[in-house]
Amino acid sequence: MATKINLRRAAALQNVLHETIKSIAVEPNLEVNEWQDPAQVLQAANVQLFTNDSRRNDLLMSIYTIRSLVGTQNAMSGIAGKLSHMAYIDKRIAQLTDLVGNSVKLESLDVIKGRLEKIRTRPADSRAALYHRDEDVRVCILTQEQTDNIKSVIKELKKQKTNLNDEVLELNVRTEIELTPEVDVILAREGLL
């Protein structure tokens, strides 16, 4: 009977497998000195190279088999949809944060009119006029109420994301995959089960 593991363990197992693959030496070149029999050294190195590469292939196949099983369970358990919604929330929070974060200080209409009047009535030979500086007044188009509403929406989105994150965590612990017999054998051989 194949081993069952939860999705959280499957993710950790994939990370361990990636690290194990990185640790396996597959060097196609070899230093041979004058005291060694080149035929024996090359033969032994060749066998070791292909043994190591076969092991890397088994581990890589295991990773992608587990990934496929996890993907199927993510879709069936609703995790994939929740992760997509969380990604949307992240992007929307970034958009709204950028919107309120880049806005200039809100000024009253009277102040804006006064600043425009000052530009309009300044002498033509003034330094600012000569260099075409300060010919525009940068204003915020958002009212304070709109800014507050946007900040409130950001806060609510962050709460939704936290709730979704908790749901995904629970589903990752509760949802299981059944490893294929081939992966079972490879993981047992590697001492990972």
C-alpha cells in the first residue's frame, strides 16, 4: 500500500528532494595522475557518474510526480482557488496602497486657487517665469473621505487574506496525497519515509 502524506509534508519533501539533487556530484571530467591506471579510473568514474545521474533522475521524477499529485489535490480541495484569490488580494492591496501612497497632501480649493492666481499674476521677468518653473500646481484629486475609504478597503482585504491563509493552512494539513509505488520506493531508498 502506498504512503499517504499531507500537502504540507509534500511541500517540505519536495524541498528536501531539491536539496538532495544539488548535493549529488555529476562531474563529466576527471584529473588523472601518472600513478593511476587511466582505464580503471575512467571506468570507475564513468560508472559513478551514471549511477549518480540515475539517482538524480529518480529524485527529479519523484519531485514532479509529487507536484502533479499536489496540483490535483489543490484543485479538488479548493486550495488552488483560494491561492488565486490571495494573489488577487495581494495585487489589489498593492494597487490601492500605491494610489493613496502617491497622492499629494490634500489642500483646500481656496489654497489651490490662490496658488494658481499667484502664478498667473507674477511678473513676466521673475526667475520662476523665465525658467518656466512652478507653472502648475500639483493637487490631489482624492477627497479625505475617499482616501479613508481606500485605507478601509485595504484593511478589509488584509483581513480576508489572513482568513484565506488560515483556510489554506488547514487544508494543507488535512488534505493528503497518495504517493505512487515508484516514488514510495525511491523515497524509502533515500531514507525520507
